[in-house]
Amino acid sequence: EAHRVSDEPIVNYHVWLRAIPFYLDERVITVSDEGRVTAFEKDDSWRDYTFTADSSFFRMLAEPGRRLAVVPRNQVEETESRLGRPVTVLARDSRNALITNRPGPTERATVELGGM
């Protein structure tokens, strides 16, 4: 939650991190070939949060507004290539990276100073 500026959506892109919706106590958008549905998606609005097409993910990142996304770490460059512009990596571990399509001023300064 440290990287959230307000209530911007969080997207899991081909990553299944079950703890995020429970930790945040809110729905998380999921883009997955499997279209998994959790207890948070058992009402009629679940379709607003579960997508199977990669094009949905790239459309979300291209829209105005800030998005946070968890992507496989080895897909950051491909994500930038398909989006047609850079993303900012906010955090990473050995398997995944947290990225944003619209870095805030503090995040831009960190990247410019050689962080992340």
C-alpha cells in the first residue's frame, strides 16, 4: 500500500497473489488466461475485475489515470514494448515486479537518481 497515491486500481497480470485482495480488503483486477474467480468476485460485478485477454491489461495501462500492476518480473520489458512507452518499476522480488503506468513525483525522482 506504500506506493498507492489514492485508490488507484491494482492489477494482477498473469500473477495470482491471493493475499492482496484480503490484505487490502478490496477487489483486485485479475488478467489471466484462466479467468480465476475468488470470493470477492461472486456477485454480478465480478466481470469488471476478471479478464482473460491481454489486450484488456494494455488498454487499462494506456487509459488516463494511474494503475499499479503486479507482473512477472521477466515480462517488464515486454510490457513496455507492447504498451509503447516505459513503465516505472516500484518494487520487485525474484519472481514479480510492481509497476505503474504513471509514476508520482517521488517515484520519478527515485528513478532519476538511479533507484529501482
